[in-house]
Amino acid sequence: MITQAEHLPNELWFIIFSYFEAHDLVYTFFKLNYRFTQLLSSNYLTFYIQLNKQNYRYTPYTPTPRWFNRIVNRITCLRSTSQNKCGYIPEYLRQNAQKFIRLQSLTITINSQQTNIIYRILHKLPSLEYLSITCNIQATLLKNILSISTLRIFQLHIKEFLWNIINPLHVNSNIEIFYIHFLYVIDYRLVNCLLASMSKLKQLDISSNHDLCISLNRKFNDIIFNLLQLRTIKFQGSEHILCIFLKHLQTKIHNLQRLHLNIKCRFFNEDFFRNLIFYWYPIWNKIEKVYFRVEGYILSNDSKQTNQYKKILTIKNKELNNCFKIQWILPNYQLSLNTILIISK
């Protein structure tokens, strides 16, 4: 029976070490004894680095501790999300790009002046599979990212959108999972531009800090329906685009497994409930996971009709063995009621 931690096999220690961020790991175990020092020096051990940890105050002149340079070729995950504290990181990556031979995951925040440095080094990272970048968008950077052959997951957080990026980038990307988040209003011209290069996309997630969006039209649907491998869709928009989208969903995307929609409509009226009960419900019933959130107004003189459709909605759900959860969120009675309807499966 093993009674001392030092006697555990190396493989188990490597698993334990994988849960530690590199700073914590090195400062906890390095030189604790000969065994742990040898384990930390092993080529089988890889590292996760977070360069904006608050308890390590780096400067542009002393960017990393001495041990950092000895493990660069074993770093698989690198996160630097604080631009103010780690503004030197893009330059450090440029200087050491050739050493990051195992780097699979990179999370970074950059400003406009650092864009040129980043797009020059990305293709020097031979194992990069995941990239999360927060930045002001530029066409050259986007084209460079999409052309990384190893990249499979791309998270794009947009601080500011430059309006001239509205045309296709003419790149054939290998990205399979794409998250795009707008700090302000969603601009679907940029979304369309990027999706046109992602023929292998399997999961799409579009979000924003605001409910409004720009230029969500038929072109978005045309591009979406050409992504034959798409399995998960999440986006927000208007009732009009929802009708167009769902009208073609069943015939165009046969393998869809998850659908998440966040919709704004003007009014909950007869047309809306008719579409919901008789057209959208049957489509959603064939999809594995559904989350549908819609926000609109119920005029006081439509309240009786609305209650009637609520009953019909409940009956329809019973016919489908109550496979959907239905939630109504209504404020106190007013002349018009801003109401939220959530349907999930």
C-alpha cells in the first residue's frame, strides 16, 4: 500500500499537475524535493499559463520569471486577458513564437497598435487549435486567422467594428466552432462576411451586450443554409427574420441538434401565435435541444385573445407529451404589457 505522496506513479502526478496553473504549480512544487523537481522538468508535463494573475506583477522590462523560458516549448494553453497589465505580451509572443511548438490554446486581448504583431505570429504556432481574441476588428487580421489550417475553435470579442469589412474574405477556413460577441450592436454584415469562409462550421454562437442588430436579412439565411455540417445555432434578431429562418429550417438543415433563439417582436398577436403553434412547434419538436426566448407587447384589448392562445399552446404541448417547458413572464397590468415568453426543450 502507498503511504506517501512521493510514491505515487509519475502518470498520476502528471494528471494532478494538469489542474494547476503554471505559476501555482512551479511555486508550490519546484525544488520541494528531487522527485518533484524531476517531474516538473519532464518533457511529458505540459503547462497552462495565465499571464494576468494579480499576484504576479510583471513589467515590460521583467515580463516573466526565469523558469518561464525553460517551459515555453511545453506550454499548451496561454491566457492573457488584461491589456493594461500585460500590454507587452504580443511583443513577447513575437519574440518567442518559434518556441511555442505545443501551444494549442491562446486567449489574448489586444489594441489596434498590436494587431500587426499578432497576425504575423499566428501562423508560426504549429499546434494552435483554439483562439480567443478581444480586439478592434481589421480585415487583415481576420483573413489571417481564418487561414490558420490547424484552428478549429474561434472566439471573437469585438470592441469596435470597422465598417469597411463587409465583403467576403475569400478564405477556406477549417473552423468548426465559432463564437462572436459584440460589445455593442450586432452587425450581421460582418457575421455574413465571416460565415462565408466557414464551410466546415458545426456550431455558431452570436451574442451582444445589446438587443439590437444591424442588417439581419435573407443573406444571413442563405449563408446559414449552405453550412451543411451545422449542428448548433444560437443567435438573436427580429420576428421577421425568424419567420424566414424557420420557414426554411426543416428542409435546409436536416442535422440540426440544438437551436437557441433570442427574438424581439413588436406585439404578441394572432399572427405570431398562429406561426408559433402551427408552424414553429412542429419544427422544434424534431430538434434535440431548443431554447426560444421572445419579448414583445400584449395590448390590453388583446388580452382575452392572448389567453385563448395560451390555452391552445398548452393543449398543443400536451399532444407532444409535454416535451416543451413554457414560461410566461408578465409585469403588472398596464395599458400595454412588455411580456417575455420562454419555450425550452
